Amino acid sequence: MVQSPSQFGGKEDSLTAEIKFIVIGVLIVGLALGGYLLYRSAYNSGQTAGKAEVQTLWDADRSKIQAVTDAAIAKATQEKEAAIAANEGIQNDLQAQLDSMHGLNASLAERLRRANANPTAHSSPLPQAAGNQKPVAAPVDDSVGRLNQLLADALTECRTNWVNYSALIKEVSPQVAP
């Protein structure tokens, strides 16, 4: 007697079930792998597009920042040049005032020296002597000339300090004004 395969314990049915199970498993793995690859492809293309968009926006921001920076640098340079020009004007005025003051003080010192060296008539506090004789002028002491020079120097220094102070106020006032 010949036995059919189903009579031997169902090897064919179990073999078929195993093959079906393997095929279904391979299909599930294939579908999962295909889905994952499609997902990665879409993700990578979106990521690349996103990077390009962010780079474009960044470049636009960078050019705006550069334009603002260039404008600020130009303004600061212009303000610096204006301040330098104003300071040069102030310094020129100061120097002119100082030169004028030195000349005036030197003139004053010279006039004081001449006044002490050549006393004018009737400048003595003593009354005139009888017979219209004028008293003999006392010789001018060197200390009087030195005193006159020191006085002129002190006046020059005071005037110089005043001019320097005025120039400083002119220079600083625009910088601290609101």
C-alpha cells in the first residue's frame, strides 16, 4: 500500500505553512524596509531643502547686518573728522589768543620798566624844592625790574590758564551735551 503524504503526519502541510510564514515574514520585512527607505528619502530631501532655505535667510540677515555696520562706521568716521576739525579750530583760536596775550604782556612789562627807569616830572610825592629845582630821581633798583617782570609773567600765566580753560570748555561741551 502506498500511503499519501498526508498519512505520514502532515509534513507537506507543515512545510507549506512554514513557507507561507517565511514569505509573509519576508513581505513584512520588505514592506518595513521599503517604508523606511521612502521615509529617509523624503526626510533627506526635506532636510536639504530646509538647509538651503536657512542658508538663504542667513545670507540675507548677514547682508543687512553688514549694511548697518557699514553705516555705523561711516557715521562714526564722519563724527570723528568733524570733532578733529572743530578741535583744530579751537586750538588755532587758542594759539592766536596766546600769541596776542604774550605780546600784550611783553608790551606791558616793557612799559613798566620804562616808567620806572624814566620817572616823569612831578611824579615824586615830595614837594618841589625852593628855586624850582627838581629832586634828583633815585636810581631804579634792579629788584623793581625783576618785580615788574614777575608781575608780567604772573599775568601771562593767569591769562594762559584762562584761555586754556575756555578752550577746554569749548572742546568738551559738545561731547557732553545731550
